[in-house]
Amino acid sequence: MTILDFVIFFRFFFLLIQGLALLPRWALSTGRRRQLAAVAQLRGILEGELEGIRAAGTWKSERIITSRQGPHIHVDGVSGGILNFCANNYLGLSSHPEVIQAGLQALQEFGAGLSSVRFICGTQSIHKSLEAKIARFHQREDAILYPSCFDANAGLFEALLTPEDAVLSDELNHASIIDGIRLCKAHKYRYSHLDMADLEAKLKEAQKHRLRLVATDGAFSMDGDIAPLQDICLLASQYGALVFVDECHATGFLGPTGRGTDELLGVMDQVTIVNSTLGKALGGASGGYTTGPGPLVSLLRQRARPYLFSNSLPPAVVGCASKALDLLMESNTIVQSMAAKTQRFRTKMEAAGFTISGASHPICPVMLGDARLASCMADDMLKRGIFVIGFSYPVVPKGKARIRVQISAVHSEEDIDRCVEAFVEVGRLHKALP
Ligand SMILES: Cc1ncc(COP(=O)(O)O)c(C=O)c1O
């Protein structure tokens, strides 16, 4: 090898080493550029989607409450107190002093949280006693807690039903029931809202399957209408079906002692499975549950994915819900007070010329038809210190826009009357009333 060969070889070797050393930096910068391009592309897609929502007039903005939940609240950017008519705080237990005290006590005694799912290291004595209390309240064999009722609905159908089975669902069921059913492999039938002839036709079709489960909301939250559970149970008995009811908008306040739609309609012994929430009438924190036959609850503990793979309910939440149930089991005066105020609102509004959908449920949708009218009237109500929300398409069908008013046991009669007066004033202003 001559000196020249050696220099050329050395130089080649040097460049090769340098190239290899540079390669990662070069690759990284290209990678980074690709990464930035991907993020820019994502931003473009997201902006487009958001623009679409704004253009469709379906943008949901959130008002910021700066006080506790209750009939009288403070809202960021609005001076003075606001009368709140749009929470699911049907019994006013979200800020009940005994409920708050029970939450504080559970927090002190059992800590902030479990840092675990139930079956690993996340079951405390209070979880077991709340489950037993829920089962007792609903007069069922057993109950299982979930982080939310959305989770209870997401967990139930997949754990229970196989491809041999069928589920028959009301077309207006809550999104969480629809999603829960999507996750299961059973045959799916959707019947028209509250339409018993259609349900019967679908039950006939579904005779070929092993199990048939009829799934319905007890009370439907957009219209305040109630499932005809007596007819559903009758059809279920004729066609060998099980009945599942989501009682989120019924537990604690429908029926003579607030047990729910099944108590209201006298079919507690015929509804096999109930799912409900702790996040509305029962203290309003969060959490959900399934209550029903013992073996079903045992199976859910083994198979329901939101139960197996999500953290235990925090002790404070358990403490609050447990106290809420105690209050309801001790007396039904809160339930009766809510019913009386609901009646007062419905009667006065109808006398003033408004159409209120549903019957005797504390969800009182003031039907207006036009989306813009509903939204403008809700804004003008807020200017008068009344917090209500307008709902329009796609949350409700086109042409059926409304302002949904929700009555609570802790509204005073004066609160109700002030709300009605404001509606009359705003209704006249917008020519929704003569
Ligand atoms: C009928 C119905 N089912 C289920 C849910 C979900 O309940 P949670 O808030 O406990 O997840 C809701 C809540 O809006 C509901 O209205």
C-alpha cells in the first residue's frame, strides 16, 4: 500500500465514521420534521372539525360556576346570584350539610383514594356496605359499584350477552346504553321510542335467540317522558324476555318512596336489572351501579371491563352517596317536596300558555320548536338571573328545540314563581307567547 492509498483509505474510513456519527442527528431532524408535519396536519383536521361544529350552530360552551351546586349559584362573569334550573340535583342533596359531613368523615377515615382497582387492592368496608345499601334500597339481591353509570352501562351488556343472545333497545336510550350495546356481540334490535307494537314485533323476531334483554331508560332525559314499564314487562313475560332499566333520572325521586320508575309503575319485581347513578339525585358526586340478581353481580365482578380496569370509587364519594340513601330511606318528605314544586312549575307554565313536555317529571322541557328562539330565550333568562339551557338539533330532533328546566326539592316556591315570571316576560319579548 502506497502512502497515497493509505491517505485515501484513511480519508474514506474517516468520512464513513463521520457519516455514521452524523446519521442519527440527520435522522432525528428528519424525524422531528415529520413529527411536526404530523402535528400540523392534526391541527388542520381538528380546526376543520371545530369549525364544522361552530358552523352547524351546535357548539357547546360551558358556564363556570364559582360556588357550590344548588338552587342559588354564582356564575363566572355574571354579577349577583343566579337561580339554577338546569342541574340534575333533583333532591338538593349535592350540598346537603349531612351529605357533605359524611363525605368529609369518609375522607378523614378512609383517605383520598385507593390507588387501585377493586379486585387488586381497592375494596374497603364502605364500598361493600354501600353496595349492600343500594341493593336494599332497590329491593334487589346484590349491587356492584362503578366509577360512573356510563361505565355500568358500558360493562353490563358485553359481560352478560353472547352472540347467541339478543338485546332490544329503545331508539332514544341514553348514549351510554347505546355504546354499551355496541360493545356486546348479541343480536341488536332497535324499537321505536316507547312503541310497544314495534317492541312486540322485534320480540317475535328475537324468539330464535337464547336470551332476550329489553333495555330502556326509565325516564328519558330530553323529554321527561317515562317508559311504559307495565307494558314492557307484560310483553317480556309473554315473550320470555328480561327487562333492564336505566334509572339515572328516576332513582331517589320517582315512585311513592323514590325507588324509581319501577316503583312508580308497580313493577319492581318484574324488572330484572337496574343501572343507575350516584351523580344526580343521590348526592351528585359521581359513581354508578348495577343492581339485580346475585349471580349477575358476581359475573360482573369477574367480567365487566370498566369495573376490572378502573379505579375504585373515592371514599368521600362513597360517604356522600351512602348518606344520601340513608336520608331517603328515613323519610320521603324531600321526594314529596320535589313532586309538589314540579307540579307548581308545570301548572303555572301551562296556564301561562307554554307547552311542557312529559308528565309530572322534574325534567320540564319548555317546547319552543325553533333552535335560535330557544338559545336566545335561554340567554335572556340568564340576564334575568335564571340559569336554564336551550337544547336543539342534534341533541333533540330538528324543529323540537326547547329549554329544559329541572326542578329541585330545594327550590323555594318563590324561586319557582320567579322562574315562571321570567319565562312569561322573555316569552312575550320573543313572541313565543301572545
Ligand atoms: C340516562 C342516563 N344514563 C347514564 C348516564 C351516565 O351517568 P353518569 O354521569 O353516572 O356516568 C346519564 C348521565 O347523563 C344518563 O342521563
